[in-house]
Amino acid sequence: MSNKALRGPTVWIVSGPSGSGKTTLCAALLQDPFWKKRLLRSVSVTTRPLRPQEKQGRDYTHISEAAFLGQLKKKALLEHEKIFGAYYGTPRAVLARAARQKKDVLLCIDVKGAQTVRRRLGCMRVVSIFVVTPRIQALKRRLCRRSTEGKKDIEKRLKRVKIELSHMGQYDYIVVNDVFDEALNQMKAILTAKLCEGKNVLRTIGTSYR
């Protein structure tokens, strides 16, 4: 395998239905001293209003619809999706920033966005993890607790959950988030195993042993 093929950051995709805990798992992973030095989290841009607990630039970067469409026109987004009337997208610049910092990229995106990233970057650079609860009833309870828009909002999100679950088999790994600490340890184990694979080691050390 050529050294050229090994260049560039690995992109770690984490997906899962609303309420699966994927965002919380990613945040906890980035608090780990080992992975904090090795992962660059991509902050998605969105046109939806930020929720009360969210912070601009930390959870999402909120922009106007006109600005979002402008980024699309300039091909500044690696992937994008319209969900419940709002646009979401991944800035393409995160790849160059990760390469400069010699880090890998952590993307917490939906299943359609994951398909786009796989298609554009290829399987050599993408590792995907799907987070799910052991029972769909747990997802329903979490959605009910977090919903701010009432019964219709919950019904829409439950329909989307079923669509997302149908894509689960496309992912490299599945993490069942029943006990949070156990799920987090599973994610760390997956990343550690991939980090030690031959192609990833060679990408790190380059030609120093040749």
C-alpha cells in the first residue's frame, strides 16, 4: 500500500436515532485525555434555532438559511441534510484542519449524511459506529422527555427512528447504549483497535521504518 493512500485523517462517524445517547457518548469520548489529543470534533452548521442548553459553536453553529445555501453553492459542505424543515451540514474545512493538527475527525451525523461521507471519502478513510438502545421503548421514553413540541413532534421523530434503524446494518460497529459507562468503553475499544491496525500505524509513522 502506498504512503500516499494512507495520508489524511480517518473520519469516525457516529450515528443513531434521537435519544440513543450518541451525542453524549461523543462528548464523553472527547473528555478522555487520550482521545482528546487525537480527535477533532466537527461542529455541524444548522439553520434551526439553538436549544436552551446548546451553545453556539460548541454544539452547533447556527447560520441563516441564505448563508447555508451559500455554503452549498460554494461546495463548502462535505454533506448536508434537511430534517424537519431545518438544514444541517458538515463543513468540508474540518478535514484540512484535522490534517494540519495531525488528528482524526469525529462526526456525529445522521444516516443519510453518513452515506454521503462514505461515498465521497471512501471506505479507506471512514469508520462508522451506530449507537442504539437495547429496546425501542427506551428511545420512546427519551424522546418524550426531551420533546418541546408535543405529541406531533414525538410521532414525527419516532417515524424517523424506524428509518434510521433500517440503516443499522450498513455500519462497521454497533454499540448498544444500555449502561452508559459500558457503551463508552465499547466505543473506546473500537477506536483503540482501529488505531492499532497496520494501515493506521503506517499512516502515523510514515516511511521512518523503510
